[in-house]
Amino acid sequence: MLLTIIALSTKRTFSINLKSHGWIFILALVAVFHLWIQVTGLQYTTASNTGWIIGTAPIFMAVLGFVFYKEKVTLFQFVGIVVAIAGLLLLIGKGDVTNIGLIENKGDLLVLGSAFTWGVYSLVNKKISLSYSPLMTILYLFLMMAVIIIPFNLDLQTINSVISLSKLGWISILFLGIFCSGIAYVIWAQALRDMESAKVGAFLYFEPLVTVIAAWFFLNEEITLLMILSGLLITAGVFIVNKE
């Protein structure tokens, strides 16, 4: 709704390009899966862990770029990937890499999967050629995501949960929809259009720091020394990958 209002107020054209819509549909499938596993993972892990793990997305962007688009990965970048993985294993295993199991740490593993799918989303978004502006691309993207998601939520339980949503729940939904999705996705799409994907990904360095501070302030989550050390390793690895 927000993006539609902006598009109308700025007199954007709503013309349809079938080829571009095909690519946007692929993006929508990736985005739906990305958000689904991330939200599911958040039910089993902390917001702080989630922030650090999502910070590995630039690593996946670099690896996927090498595999599918033959983008160069230097020895220096490979070292960065190893450092980030070491920090990630330390974080997920809580200091003991033998503690990394599918059941005990499924939340962290799902969030790690969402970092990978965000790398896929960003690479596809970067490489495809669309006739739409970033604003219209994201508007059509969200419309397609809604079409994909709604059939799975047409039941009495979902309708009742929406009706009984608390004031705080609605504020949270509006914040996620307007700022974290609507505005953020448009800015990300614009940045990917104007900059190299590795440089855009570098800005994700700030996400773990912001998440940990916000989780401590709003959710009273504990910040441990192990978490800080693991996070610093992850951040250092991501920085090394994108330094060049």
C-alpha cells in the first residue's frame, strides 16, 4: 500500500513487461522462501545470533558470484571466507564445534539458510535486466509475494489471529512492512543497480552490530563475551572478503 501511494504520487507508469515480470516472479519465490525460513529460525534462536549470522550474506554473495558468474575470488578473499566460517561455527556451537547439531541448533541453521537465500536474491536482482525502476520492481515483487503466500493462509486460525492482533502487534507489523520491507527493499534494489554487489554487501557489516544493540535494549538479551568474539570473527571475515 505504501509503495502504491508513492508510485501514484510520483506519477510512475504501471505498464507491464512480461519478460521483466517473469524475472520478478523468480525473485518473489526466492524472497518468500528467504523470509519464511528466517522468521521460522527466529522462533528457535536469539535476535543477537540472527544478526551475526545474517552478516555472512556477503560471503555467500561472493561465493555465488564465483560459481555462477565466474567472478574472481582471490586468496585474500578465500582467507576471509574461512575466518567468517570459523566465527559462525563458534557462535552456533556456543564455543564447542562438536555441539553443532541439526535439532539443537535448527534456529541458527535456518537463519544461516536465510543468509544464503539473501545472497541468491541479491545476485539475481543484480544480474537481471528489468525495464522497471527499483520502486516499481519492489512494488510488483511484493504483489507477487502476496499472491504466493495468501493461499497458504486462507484459514480460520490465520484470520482470527489477525483480528485479535494487539496494538503492539500492529505497530510491529507496520514497522516491518513500511521500514524493514517497503523502504529498505527499494533502497537495496537501487543500490544494487548503481553499485557493485560486493560493495553493496559490505554495508551489511553494520547489521549485526545494530541487531545486537537493539536486542539488548528492547528484548533484554544477554551479550556474552563469546558472542562478541564470534561476531568479531564473522565481521572480520566479511570485511576481508570485500576489502578489495
